[in-house]
Amino acid sequence: MKPLDGARLKIVRAQKHLDCLRDEIRAYLEKNPYKFPLQISSRVIATGSAHAAFEPPLEFGCIFGDCLNNLRTSLDYIAWELAMKHAPASGLAIRESAIGFPIHKDRAAFDSNGGAKLKKLSIPTPAIDLIESVQPYNTGHEPLGLLNELVNRDKHRLPLLAIAHVETNKIAVTIDGAITLTIGFSDTLDGPLAAPVDLDSAEGIAIRKTIDRVTREASSPGDPSQQPPNVKVDGDASVFVTLKDSPVPPEPVDITLANIFKCISDIVPRFDPFFV
């Protein structure tokens, strides 16, 4: 077994978890897991933006966490292999439990903690410099900081929780099977965009008649013949699965994971020259 084979095996395993998560998310989204609220009274018909009808299974967070932990471990294997090659045998035995790939938010923390520990293990300066160059405070390696934070949550708190993020594109309200009012939503405005209705058109006349009927029925609430209108709310919404309380803006969880995966996959082979 070559020195970085273990790190590469963990990346392969992480890919399997990522593929599994994508399959599970696809199956969840195919069920159109959203609905539009509807309240009907004698005077008011009220609806609003779509919301999740049911949340993703809790197992999604576990799959996500398994992928993250494999990626984090692949980095720790790099640090271990560097220590195995360069650290004195006596020193390695003393520090064995503390060997890991350091991840820090700023250069000062890396120098005083991560870099200092690596030097005590006699790891070559070029290798330490490479580790420093991929820290999350360096442009292009920001996903490493996200990886570290999410792994710590998953390991030391609770399983990561995946939730549905629902964005409404259109609401269609059908009254008595004949009148349909459609409200579209704009990506650039906060709120709905409703096309004005010509009250003299066929649609406008039908709407006025329905409003008049509902008003008449509402004026005599004791009338046993009073029946609320038959209202159906449908529409279109975009749904993606994201992390609850995510440290980054909401985005599809598989995209978050894919960005972290790519970052780690690019880092591992850069250490090959140290094991020639």
C-alpha cells in the first residue's frame, strides 16, 4: 500500500456517499413535497406562498455527515503519513494521538498552533508551506473551513439536519372550477406580480358574479343553503434540500458537498512529491 492510498480510498468512499445522497434527494423531490396554504370563510379566501408538505428524511443528514467525515479523514491521513516518514520514532510515539491535518481560520492561528506542531514532528518546511497554502483563509480553499465546522458539529453535537427550502414561482387559485386567478412571483422583487383583470371581460364578469354570490351568502349566515365556494389552490414552486442553520447562505446540500469534495480531491495529489 502506497503512502497516500488511504487518503484516496477515503475520497472514493466519500464519492459513494455523495452519489447516494443525490439519489435520495432526487427521489424526495420527485414527490413534489410542497403545498399551498388555503383558508376559506364566508368572507375571505386566503392563500400564500408554498411551504414544505413534509421534510426530507433524517437519514439525509447522516449521509451528508458520513461523506464529510471521510473527506476530513483523508486529510488527516496525509499528516499521519508525513509524520511516519519524517518524525523521530520516539517523538512519534509521544505525539501519535495529536497528529492531524490542521485547519485554521487565519494565518496567526496556523503559525502558533498547526504549523508549530508540524515542525515538532520534523515535517519538512515545504510540506508545511503546502499545508498552509490550502488553509481556508486562502482564496480558493474556503470549503476547507466549512468542512471543518460541519464535521465538528456532526461529531460533537448532533447529526446534521437537512430541510426543504421552498421558493414559490406561481400560485393559481381556481374558484368553482371555472375562474382561475394566477399570481406570478419575480426573482427581482419581494412579493407577487399579479396581472390586472379587466372587469368587463368574461373573466372579470365571472369574478364579479362569484364575489356577489359569496357576499350575498355571507350576509345571511343563518341560511342553511349557504355553501362556501369550491376553491382549489395549485401552482409551481422550486424546492431544494439544504442544511438547517447552515453557516453559508442556503444552497442545495449536494452542491455544498460537491464543492467541499472537489476542494479535498484537488489537495490530496499535491502531496505526492513528498513520498517519492
